[in-house]
Amino acid sequence: MKENFDNALMAVLVSEGGFVNLPSDPGGMTNLGCTKATWEAWVKHPVSEQDMRNLKPGNVAPLYKQKYWDRVSGDSLPTGLDYAVFDAAINSGPGRASKWLQETLNVKADGVIGPMTIKAVNASDTLRLIAQFNDTRLRFLEELPTWKTFGRGWSRRVSEVQSSASKMA
């Protein structure tokens, strides 16, 4: 729901953590879940490692609102589900997160959460939908070639998101 963006963002930032630059991470240099490439595209100029290290929640909040929350229609989703879909969008992309929600709802999975998807969401049990959505998300992650490296953390994250999202709902 519209009122839940700030809570959802703070929960995402706990999961995303701080600055990392692991050679094994396909995202590369990242802080607060924001990759260097994403941040450079947002600010429209190259950034240094120090710029990335200096990112604060207030810096990334507008990017997350526009590029992720709005893209998954967070303001139109029930509280809890909005957070689960938002977190997945940041971790795996808004199009993929939207398709997972649509597949869970058995509606056309076009990657755009519009009126038909929202109607299906509103006709569903939110707690069950949160659980099914996170099951779909975890199955996808388990198939990635980087699962052996990051699987334990991803599995923990999806479990924590499901728990927090269910409490929010």
C-alpha cells in the first residue's frame, strides 16, 4: 500500500546490507543493494568506489521508489505483498518480480502489474499469495548457476522476507 514504501525500503536495506565488491558477484560493486552501474545510470555520470561507499538510504530512496516500487505497482498491492514483490524486484528485476506475481496468480505473465493483475491480487488471500510468491522466487534462485555461492544467503533472505511480509500483512 502507498503508506508502506518507507517500511518496505528499510526492510530491503537490512537485507541488502552495506558496501560489497565481490569478484564472484555478477552485480559487481554494490552498496545498499544498488549496483555501481545502476547508480551511474541514475545520476547520469561515472562514480568512484568512494561515491559508492558514501551512499546513504536517502540517496537511494528516490531511485528505489521510481525504478522498483512504482514498476511493481507497490502502492496498489496489499501491505506485506508489496514488500515481498519490491524486495524481489530489487534482487532480480521488476519485470521478473512482476511475472512471478502474475504466474502465482495464474494471470497473463507480461511483466506489467496492471488492472487485471491487481484485480486477481485483491481476490486472493494475501498471506497465501505471499507464501506462493516467495516459493516461486526461491525456485528460480535455486536454478541459477551462482546458487552454490550465494544460495545460503538467498534462501535466508527469501525466508526472512516471507516472515516479515506475513507480519506486515
